[in-house]
Amino acid sequence: TIDEIKKALEGNLCRCTGYIKIIEAVQLAAKKLQRYSR
């Protein structure tokens, strides 16, 4: 979930962009992993 991603990133990176692009990239990677793990 987005909350899990934010919690994992907490305190590690600059918050100037609100992690938007990083969160989107993690979500995309998770979707691809789910697709290939079936």
C-alpha cells in the first residue's frame, strides 16, 4: 500500500517532492513482480 511505501521511506530521503515519483515507481515494480510471479 502507499502507506507501507511511505513508512519504508520515512527518514531516508528528502521530502521535497513528497516521494511522488518514488512511490509511483515502487507501485509499478510491485505490479510487474505480481504479474511475473504467477
